[in-house]
Amino acid sequence: MKTTKELTAIIEREGEGYVALCPELDIASQGASVEDGRRNLGEAVEQFSETEDASEAWRRS
């Protein structure tokens, strides 16, 4: 069974690009635009959720 969880994405301008952070999982990414940062963060969260350690992080958030 797949569980859906709502997560926060904080995206801030830093230098010439944008940094995106998911505070619930302590995962960050970056991109040239807000959209790139959000997409890259989504990919990072997706990759993280495929690891064994993800179940522990999901319980903490």
C-alpha cells in the first residue's frame, strides 16, 4: 500500500540560482529557477524514499 504524505518545500534565491529544502526530511537541492529547484527537490525526495532508511524518516516527519 502506498502512503501519501504532504511535505514542505522552501525555495529561496541564493546567488544566481535557487535552493530548495524539504525540512521534514532534511533534504535539499538546487536549480537555476524556482521550477528547476522544485523539480530537483522532488527527484531527490523520490530517490530518498526508495532507500531503506526512508521508512524511519517518514515516521519522524
